Amino acid sequence: MAEQTTESRKQARLAILELANMISVPMSLNAVVRLNVADAIWEGGSNAPLTAAQILARVIPDGGGDAENLQRVLRMLASYGVFEEDIGSGERKYSLTEVGKTLVTDEHGLSYGAYVLQHHQDALMRAWPLVHEAVVDPSKEPFERANGEGAYDYYLKKPEMNELMLKAMSGVSVPFMIALLEGYPGFQNVEKLVDVGGSGGDCLKMILQKYPNIKEGLNFDLPEVVAKAPQIPGVTHVGGDMFKFIPQADAIFMKWVLVTWTDKEIKHILQNCYKALPAGGKVIACEPVLPENSDDSHRTRALLEGDIFVMTIYRAKGKHRTEEQFKQLGISAGKGYRCKEDEDCPIPWCRPLLSVCTNHQCICMEV
Ligand SMILES: C[S@@+](CC[C@H](N)C(=O)[O-])C[C@H]1O[C@@H](n2cnc3c(N)ncnc32)[C@H](O)[C@@H]1O
């Protein structure tokens, strides 16, 4: 018993040290994205195990750099499943795991790398030491305390942040939309669709490609955001503020928009959605959905960590919500709610989708 206690205390001390040093993980991930290590290893699909010196020669072709320090970073990230470490030949060599492959640039110039960079920009990093302030006084976000204004306003004044946000959203949204469109039939009878908070318009573009019945697609986002959006056939970019007005359509699509707002703000957005819709129209909202119970799975952790990200960067009372919380919000906004457990719900694919997209699930509210 005494021995067990000693062993469990030793494990506890190791666990707290691991947590205290955890910042090394995202910052090293940020470093390998900055250095473009994933593309260097991938090299058109070979993914052959390479030493740190070989990888360094690819990321800094003119020479220089410190292979030992790169190896330290790769080795630590291998322990988190980003790289596969091979020491069979007597040298440490690294290839990409499935996780590491998400950082490889695809044929459209996209990867999850921009999302990693977007989360670790200086302005966001300044907010993190202030998380406790969101507990003491949630009337002001840690991001605003650190930078003098809210995140979206701040991004809009900095073209490079605005552009990185667009790229980050494209990088994570395209794979999500491929999975969604494989299973979700809810766009079948829609002729006019608006994507609220649609960023560069990637989601709408993909929906329109699959559903030619949609004759008109409106990509609605802040004016500064749509000003940078690319031209997309069939898509009209509309600049505006969803708290003031949402363009009329048969259906409204919204992905990863509600999550950054408070309950009161969501009620306001949903009421503006309902004003824009005819009877029988619908709001298709894709948002992270928190499980009721906490556990240490990747999905639950990704959701709970994302929840703290929202609290720190966007809204101290914006949050990831459970399905029941979404249901109550839909009802409080004055309309019904159809959830995946409703036998009439058109989205029986919710559960399969979950296994594809590790941390997202769809809810559907009909007017
Ligand atoms: C997390 S991003 C999601 C982007 C896109 N839906 C996707 O999933 O790729 C949230 C989007 O909401 C937009 N947004 C923020 N405030 C807004 C407002 N008041 N009116 C319209 N869009 C807004 C942001 O500019 C951003 O593009």
C-alpha cells in the first residue's frame, strides 16, 4: 500500500510536470509549420524516413541551421504522434504519421498548417497569460485586455491576419465539407442559399458544385472579409453584419459561427436568420457539440481545449455547447429545433460524420 502510494505520487508529479511543460507541444508544432517540415518530408508522397540533418537540408537549402535542435523538436512531437521515429538504422529518422500528413500542402495549396499558424500569432499569444481574467471578470475578453479591441475587429485592421484567417478556415473547412456533403442530403430542395459567416466562400462553392438545384449562392461575411474573397462562379459575395441583417434565402448555412458568441448574441443571430427565411426554410448549423460527460478522448479534449480558445480569444461567454444547450437556444430564439435523435431529422449521418471529423457535429434547426 505504502509502495502504491509512493508510485502513484511519483506518477502524479510526472503528470503535473508534463502539464506544466505542455506549451512546448503547440509551440514546436508552430515551429515545424513555419519551417515547412511536413512538405520537406512528404516530397510528393515518398514520406521516406529522414534524419534531422536531411530534413534541415531541404527546409534550408542554402545551408546552415542546427540539425540537433530540429531533432529535439521532431523527437518530442513524435511522442505526440505527429512524426514516426525510426531508430532501426542506428540514426534517428522521421516520417509523417496520419497526424503529420494533415500539415502537407495539397494540390489547392491548403493544409492544417495555416490553422496552426493562425492560432499562434503574436496578438493571440498575448491573450493566453490572461485566461484567469475571464474567470475574475468575464465582461472583457483576455484578447481584448491584451490588444485593446476584440479579435474580429483586430484581424480586420491587419491584412496579414485577415488573410491568414481566410487560409486557415479554407484549410480546415474543405476536408470537413467533403465529409458533410458525402452524407447530408438537406440541400436538395434549396434554390437560394446563404452562408452566414462564410469567410472566403469555400463551403458554398463546394455545396453548389454538388447541388446544381441551388441557383443562387450568397456568401455573407464582414465587408473587409468578402473584399478579400476570390471570385467563385455562382457565388455572390455580400458584405454585412449578421447582427443587423441577413440576406433572404430558402435556407441558411452556418459553420463554426455560433460557437464564438454568447447565448444572447446567438439568439439575436438566429432571430435575424428567421426573419430572412420563408416558412419551411431552415437553418443548417454545423457547430462543435460538447458531450455531456467529460473524458480523455481526443475528441473530447479537442472540444474542451477549443472551448477555452473561444473563451480567451473571442468571447469570454462564447462557448462550445452540448446538444441540449443548442436545443434550448433554438427554442429561446422562438422556433423549433430538430435534433439528430428526432426520428424525422434529415441528418442520420451525424454519427458516422463524427468518426470522420474528430471534433464536429451538425445540428439542424428548422423554421
Ligand atoms: C470561425 S470563422 C468560420 C468561417 C466559415 N464559416 C468556415 O467554417 O470556414 C467565423 C466567421 O464569422 C465571420 N463573422 C464574424 N462576425 C461577423 C458578423 N458580425 N457578421 C458576419 N460575419 C461575421 C468572420 O469574419 C469569420 O469568417
